[in-house]
Amino acid sequence: MSRVSGAEVNLVSGEGCFVEDDGGRRYLDASAGLWYCNVGHGRREIADAVHRQMTSLAAYQTFDVFANPPALALAERVAALAPVDGDAVVFFTNGGSDAVDTAGKIVRRYWSLRGRPERTTVVARGGAYHGMNAYGTSLAGIEANAAGWGPLVREVVHVPAHDVGAVAELFEQRGSTIGAFIGEPVIGAGGVHPPVDDYWPQIADLCREHDVLLIADEVVTGFGRLGRWFASQRFGVTPDLVLTAKGITSGYLPLGAVLCGERVRQTMWAGDAGPFRHGYTYSGHPSACAAAMANLDIIEREGLVERVGALEPVLEAALAPLSAHPLVAEVRSAGLLAAVELDAEALRQRPGLVDDVVRDAREAGVLVRGLIGRSLQISPPFVITETEIAQIAAALRAALDAAADRRPAGAEAR
């Protein structure tokens, strides 16, 4: 925090894939904010929809019998898109971290109603990011995000990120106490790691075999980021719970949701199930839901999910040559989601190298983020053009070259 004070980049406006600071300098937003601005900045349609809603009913809670038209309409719309079995139901949250905590409590409530209250353990993957609330911090497979807090939710077990065999062994040993398996279809903040071949279908098979709920954390990948409405569809799995946020409003207002499939719905909506004593002041916030409806209108009207599929090979081809740079170990991508991982020896010699490259890219007019001190995040808005994708690649090349020119004395190129 001490490093930021007095050194802020103060952003004041945005349009399309660009944002502008208070000095009038424009930057290409190659990370779409924090993975979320799918439809681009400055979409007047969303602002107008929120204005109309705020002049009629800006906010009201959805506890007990209360609802509002935007929340009901959005719930129906998202449920129809949900990659789950049967008729989905939707629990609205304030964002992705709340969606993770809500899912954790749904798992416990579900198994309690099923007469198996001992099934409280949630299995998560190494390298995972699942938000910053208590459940998410405990589920974190990113060591730095979990360090220093102590145990928050104890009933969590981690497995290696791509090791199906480790999951099978764990389920055999402790299946009677495991309530759910949670994973990002593509590991995001942990460095943008797509799954190995057939990983998700095998995990889904194990969950069915051992009667374990499957939770897909699609906070980053939901609503088109991988060229499908949900990444679960791309990888051929049908989760019991799907967690969403970010792209549901393109970040114009905070909103998240837990999408529940038929299995969970039947148990928790049964006449003898009683109330689900959980919720947030702003669950189903009418203005946030109005923003989401307008955002989904844009995605559908402009064919942005299909556009991501068309631009996927363009982004991959533009970034691929960076893998030959002496400071780069690997380039990974899926959809409009990519990471440039820096060389381990270069990072050992210069622990601040990622920050240097991020800063140099910003000086070149492109905003990217560092991930876990090793990688650069690229996740542009869906409205990006091929020319702008080339601009991202050129800026990263320039930033890497600038960083290489500042190589510490005595260091040798890889």
C-alpha cells in the first residue's frame, strides 16, 4: 500500500477498449478492468437502463416475499442460459466472492437436508482463485492469497491443479465427508492455465461416481470469455452449481449469481426444507439487474460470444511470437484470455520483473496486470479489433525489450 500512495494512475473516462487518465493520456485496456468489461467501456445503453430503473425503483431488498421486475427477468434469462441439468434457479449476490461463500453454504445446507451433515469438505485445485471472502480465502490455491490469515474455513482440501488421479484417490479415501469439488474451467488469477485434455469430463465422472456436487467457478469465464456463454459448455461438463459475476454486467454495477441445477433445486425447494437463512442486502438489486439485462442485450445483439470465437486464433497468433523472447517462458491462451509467463531464472534474478514489464507496457499505452508475480494477464473486451490486438502484442514486445535492456549486471540471456 505504501508504494501506491502518490503514484496512482487516476482514470477518469473510457470508451470501447480504451480508458483515459486525468492527464489526458489514453490506454488500451488489455485486461478489461479486472477481467470484466466484456462489452467495452462507455456503453450508453447500460447507463440509460440504470437511469430508467433508478427513476422508478432504485433499490429494494428481495428477502421474504419481495421481488422486482429486473431481478425476475434476469433470473429467468440467466437460468435459460445456465449449463446445468433441468430448470435452474438463481441466487443473486453482490459479486464473485459472495457467490463463492453462498455456494459453500448451499453445499452444507444441501447435505444437511439430505441427512448427510458430515459432508462439509470442499475440494479445490492448486493455483485456484475463488475470491476474498472467508470461503474463497480458504479455497485459495494461490499461496500468497491464503498466507497470513490463518484458517478461516477448515473443511477444505487442495489437490494438484491437473491431477485427476489425486482427485480419484482423495474421493476413495474421504468421499463420505466430501460435499463438493470446486474449480475454474480455466485457472485465471493463478496464471491463466487451460485444463489438460479431458480433465473436466473425468472430474465430472468422479463427482457423479462418488455423489459429490460439482461447482464451476465461472466468475471470469462466464458470459462469453471462451467463445461460449459458459466455459463449462466448451469443456463438456454439466455442473450442479455455477458461480458468475464480472461479465454479467460487464462491471457496470456490482452483481454476482449462483446458478443451481435441478438436483440442488429439488432438495432446497422441497416443501419440508424450510428457509435458506442466507442473503445480502443488495441481492437482486433492481438497478444492478437492469444493468445486467442491458449488458446481455448488447452481447446478444452484437454477437459478441461468437466474436470471441472468431478472435481467439487472432489473439493466439499475435501473442505466440513472444514465447521466443529471452524473458518469456511460455504463452498460454483460450478464447480472449491469455497469459505471458516470464522466465523463472529472470524472475529469480529480478523479483520485480513482472511489475517492471507492466509499467513499461503502460508507458507504451497498454494496460495489463501481473499475476502471482510470474505472468502477465491479457483479457481484452470482446469488442476489440484485430488492429488493437496487434497493438497489445507490440506493446508487450516493447515492454519486454525495455526490461531486457535493464538486465542486471552479470546476468546472461537465456
